Amino acid sequence: MKLGICSMWGTSLDLFRSEVRLAAELGYELVTVGDSPSGWHEMVTSMTIAALEAPGAQIGSLVTSPFMRHPLVAANAFATLDELTGGRAVLGFATGGSTVLAIGRPPATQAEVRAEFAALRQLFAGEEIEWEGRPVKSLRFARKVPIYYSAFGPKALALAAQEADGAILFAGDQHLDAVEGRIAMLRDAATKAGRDPDALDIWVTSFISVRPRREQAIDDLKAFIAVNAMALRTPQALAMLPENVRPLVEAFQTRYDPSEHVVVGGKNVRLMDEMGLTEFLQDFDTIAGPEEHVADVLKRLEAMGVSTVIAALPGHADPLTTIRGLAAARKRK
């Protein structure tokens, strides 16, 4: 089982560097950086810093969105990073989270994602493309950078299985059966597309805190737990919520501030607590508890075929403790 972190440069460059450096020292194989331009420092610059601080790890985006940069600009940035790192760059993207809220547009459709895949593949291969009806020149310094897609629903999972080098799934220790179901869907879709299902790399990212008691761990993760409400924006997801919770979640979504996305103790956390949503949301996409519990979760995920587990850190109240704890849990399993 490989380990990764997702870190972002916020108020302290020193803290960002220390997170990346500690992960590298403890043998983490992957360092990723999120894309949230209204609330955090610029992603590609941050990835470059991470690449220099973790010279042996893969460096990826977790995640950017298709519409944030022209495909030529995105491809050039990642090809450049891949050359800088000697082939360690990974482009991870999704339909859009805090990026959507910040620029006032809806998430990318699966058709837009598929078009982005095609454009990036061609650009990474050194080919010219056509984009929005206009010709786009090829990259002079093209490199074949792997593309990972963060997928949730059946259509997105199928697209990841058909087009991506890897899939990024969210997971929580309270719903591991759901992760297993999504992996089965990925493999089935890959087989139907004529691909080897075992060749599709699977990463899992989670809001992880390693503490002696689950209650302590959950308290570390509140800024992340607030984000869980934003993952329930589709009509299908909202329809599955309990009737007494649905209007609260919808109201929270309208008041969520993307400029304070995953800010520890920020206004989104306070709003979640005020609305009484913390208890409901805390079981989604969290792995929280003592070292032995986390070790067991890692073991179960590995048995499902997950190659890498990524601890999300930007909204964590004590990220360095979890970087150490997750490394210790891996040794236990």
C-alpha cells in the first residue's frame, strides 16, 4: 500500500513545506496539491515547491477542473513539471468543487470531461488540436503525463475506466462497502471498454485523522466534514438524504463560502455547527480513530485493489500528527 498526502499552500509557506518534507522523510510515495484559487495559493507554483521538497515522490493535482485553464496551458504546465521532476507528474482532475463556486459556473459535464481527456492526450503526444472551433498548436516540449479522474457516479466511473490512467475515489471507514461497489463498477466498465481492469490504477483519498479516540479525530476534521455537504449537490444525492436533513443541507450549500474552503475554524465550520449538521456529515469520507483502526482500514482497501491512500490535509487541525500516524499505521498492517 502506497501513501500520499494532499496539501495546499495557505497562510504559511513554512507549514506547507514542512508537511511535504515530513511525508517525503517518512517514505510517502505521492504528494498532491488541490486547486482552489479563491482561497489558496496557486496550484502549479505549489506543485513545483512540493516537487523540490519531495524529490522521490510523484507530484499530482488533486484535483483541478477542465475549465480552469485552456488545455494548451494545462498541458504545458504538467509537461513542464514532468520534465522538472524526471517523469513524476500526474494530472488529476474532476468536474469541479470549490473552483465551480468561485467562478460562478456549473460543474463540467461528462461530455466536457471527455473532450478535455481527448485534448490533453493529443497535446501530451505532441499533436495539434482543435478547441472550441479554433486550431491549437502542439507543445514543443510534449511529454506523456498520466491522467487520473476523480469519479463518483456511474457515468463518471465508466468514463474513468474507459479513458483514464487511474481513478480517484473518496472513501470513509463507515462506508467501505460503497467503495468496494465503485471499484467493481470501474472494473466492469474497463472490461466492457476492452481494457485490462487490473491496469487501471486506483487511488483513494479520505479525510484522515489518527488519534487515540474517534471523537478527537473528528474534531481535527471539521473543516473537511463541512465539504461533505457540497458533495451532495446532485439531485440524485439530495434525493437520498433523510427528509429532515435535506433542507438543511440545501441551505448550507447556498451559504458556503469558497474563499474559506477547508479553512480550520472558518465560517463554513461555524455555519455547519450552528445548523446542527456536523453529526450527520462526519461519517462521509472520513477515516478517524486510533492507529490500529486506521491500519485495518488500509488493509481492507488494499485487499479491494487500491494502490494508494491519500490523506487530505488542508482542512486538518493537526496535519503533522496524522502524517506520522498514517505512516505508523501502514507499518502495523
